[in-house]
Amino acid sequence: MAGLGKASANVAAGTMVSRVTGLIRNIVLTAALGLVGSKAADAFGAANQMPNTVFTLISSGLLAGVIVPQIVKAVKTHDDRGSAFVSKLLTLGVVVLAGVTVLAVIAAPVLVEVYAGEFTDYAKALTLALAYWCLPQLFFYGLYALVGEVLNARRIFGPYAWSPIANNLVSIAGFSVFIAMFGTYESAKGWTPAMVALMGGTATAGIVVQAGILFLFWRRAGLHVRPDFRWHGIGLRDIGRLAGWTFLMVVAGQIAGAVQVHIVGLASGDAAANATLQYAWLLFMLPFSVIVLSLGTPYYTRLSEHVAEGRKDAVTADLSSLTRTVGIFMVGVLAAMLAAIVPLSRIFTTSPDNAVAFGWVLGAYLVALLPLSFQFGIQRTFYALKDTRTPFVYTLVQSVLVIATALTARALVVQDVLPVAWLAVAIALGQSIANIVQFALAIALLRRKIGSLELGGAAQGIGRFLLAAIPAGAAGWLAFTLLGGVGGWTVSDRFLGFVGAALIGLVTLAVYVGLLALMRTPELTTAGRALRRFLPGR
């Protein structure tokens, strides 16, 4: 348990620094391209989203779901501790990634029509030019995920969490050079080849560095790896069966995401659109990445080990422990983000009105923050059981709902029932509704597969957290109102937005922790131990 706690702290610290530098990166990028109503920001967002979407889906499904259990098994059962197996697996992965990347670059014009079909001709042309620079990220994102998951399976968790910091630093430098040379450029017209190369090249160079850094830690894995094209004998049929369902899950998610991006293009240049959805989602995912992934990644390796040992009681105990630990943090963070949502949004936008528009989109996403956080453990349990078919089933349901809600929002806008300014909000809310349904279905299917999940105690704990979070959130919103609200200093510029969000968040969290202490919440002790791991000397 001590080793798991140390690993969680290392991952959490790296992820936190990564997300902070990523936040700075995104602030610099919005300074360069604008956000709400910016066609240039929407074009870059669409071009850069193509490889990003694939990476997100692959890293959370195919690699984490298939490779980690296979490597853990190989390490335990093979005489060479898995070296030959990993050699063959990585060789296969690199070949597949290279092929997919080449095909994606060739199909760039088609991808632009899929993702940016509602853009103006100028915006489409800019999106295509940027896409040629951004799509090679596919290979390096995949390489980063492949090597990172091998290191995770060998209980080397830190590099995977810390290497994105280098990517962010490269991006901050490149985008700053863009601002110095060209200033803020929100129009889709007048882009020169040098501007396209600097913006797109910076984004891709960061990913190259991020992937390359992992190889500096490869020796610590204790594996002797070399190119090996003799893929027979590594269980391709078994891996293919598992990866096949995950691939279908990737396809479902890709289609749903493409529909959202395509439809929200109707608002590009006039209101919150693709770039707003992306930045709101990134901000929404910030606590998820720092807390859920940091705690959950080491837990997942242990889950895989307990499944391999046939210890169902240990699996449900791991799931309950992860749910409680994640819950006490995420409920408090949700209350703080809702209370400070307008100042928080001002960090990325150019005016108070744009901050309010961004805040509505972020708020629509936050509806599903808790279900998405708790689903992490459920989905990783399926993966540890080598079941990728069931996650495909509930992800397919989610994807259908995402598409249906996006199409409904578009129809309402076309019929002048819904103002175009609310299109992005409607799409984000549809995403949240789909995520909630997905979570409920995942729980039901896991219970049917392994029996009782023993989550009664965890559910009671979540109830206590929510009971404390409601008055805490109200206290935070009162603080925002007393500081002037939308017309106050906390929304007057980006820096003061950051300061205001920090103050309001601290008020909210202080009340939240105080109420939990008054209720003698036992999980508060666990949370305290998790926080103390970040203190010097711990």
C-alpha cells in the first residue's frame, strides 16, 4: 500500500505540474488566436483535434485496456520477464501507428470536411493547411502512449505523467514567438505559410519531445527490447479480440465527436463554437486528470494483479476505496468550480460577456463531472477482466445519445427555436446527459458480470460529500457576488480572473472541509494522507 501511495503521489505531482503548464499554454494560445467568435481559433482547434481525439480514445481504451494486463501477465509468467513479448508488441504497434498516420495525412481533405464542414471557405482552407502540420502528431501520440503504458505496467509511473510538461514548454515558447511576430490573429484570412508553419509546427514539435523523453527512462523498466517482426506466438488472436471491441469503441467515439465539431461550426465566427467546446472540455478535465488519473493509474495495475490472482473480494475492495478517495476530492472541486465559474472562464476570454458565454458551456460539462470520475474505476475493472466488449456496448449507447442530442440542437437552431449563441451549450449538455446514462449502464453491466460491487459504503460517503458541498458552493457564490459579480474586478481581466477564481475556490473548499470535519467524515483522514504525500520529506 505504501508503494501504491508513493506512486499515486508521484503521478499526481507530475500531472498537476503538467496541467498547470498546460493551462498557461492554453492561455498563451487564446492570446494568440482569441476564443469566442474567433474563426482562427476554431480552425486551429479542428486541425489539432484530429490527432488529439485519436490519442485520447486510444490511450484510454486500446492501450490501457489491452496492453497493461497483457504485460503484467507476461512479466509474471514468462522466463524473460516479458522482454520478448514487449519487443514484438512494440514493433507491431509502431508499424500500425505509422500506417495509420500516413493514411490520415492522405485523407486530410476528407477529415477537414468531416470536422469543419460548416466553416467558411477561408476557414476550411486554413484548417486544411494546419491539419497537414498537426496530423503527424498521431504517430508520436501513439508512441508516447505505447511506451508510457509499458512503463506503467512495470510500475514506473512518473515519466508518463511528467513528460507532457516538456510539450507544454515547447508550445508556450512557440506560441509566444507567434504573438511577438504576428500579434493576436483571429481572422481566417491573410494567413501566410510562415504563420501556418509556426503555429502547426509548434504543436507537433511539442508532441515529438513529449514522446522522446520517455525513452530516457526505458532502462529502468529492466526490459531488453529490440525490433521483432515475428508476431506469431504473442497471442495476436487474443489481443485482436480484445482490441477489436476497443477499436469499435474508438470508431463510435470518433463519429460522435466529429458530429459535434461539425455541427458547432454553425456558430463559428459569431458565438461560442469549436474552440470554446475544446477549452471548456480541457478545463472540465483538469481536476479529472490531476485527481482521478493520478489515483486511478496505480490502482489499475493493482486491479489487474488481483484479477490475475482470482481475488474478487480484493477487486471490489479496490473499487470501493478508489471511489471514496476520488469522491471526496471531486465533489469539493465541483463545488469550487461552479462557484468560481465566471472568473475561471475569464482567464481564457477577452471580455466579461465572453466569459459568461464560456461559463455556460463549462457549466453544461460539469453536470457530468462526478459520473465521469467514478466511471474510471468501473471501466478499468472491465479492462482488468479482459472484457472490452462490454465497455463498447455502453460507449456505443453514449455515442448514439451524443449524436442524437447534437442533431437535436442543430435542428432547433435551424428552426430558430434555439439561438445560435446557445448551440455550444446545448451540445455540451447533451454530452453530459450521455455520460450520465453511460455511467448508470456501466454499473449495471459490471454488477451483472461479477455480482455485488460492495459499493454501498462508498455511496453513503458520496452522499456525505454532497451534503457538505451544497452549502460550501453557496458560500463561494456569495463571495463572488460580494466581490462584484459579473461586473466586478474578478471578471475585469485575465489575471484578476485567476486571482478571483482562486479566492472563491479557497472559500468554497474551506467551508467544504469544515463541514466534513463537523460530520466526522472518515474519508477525510484518507484525503489528508493523500495530500500530505505532496509535502517535502514525505
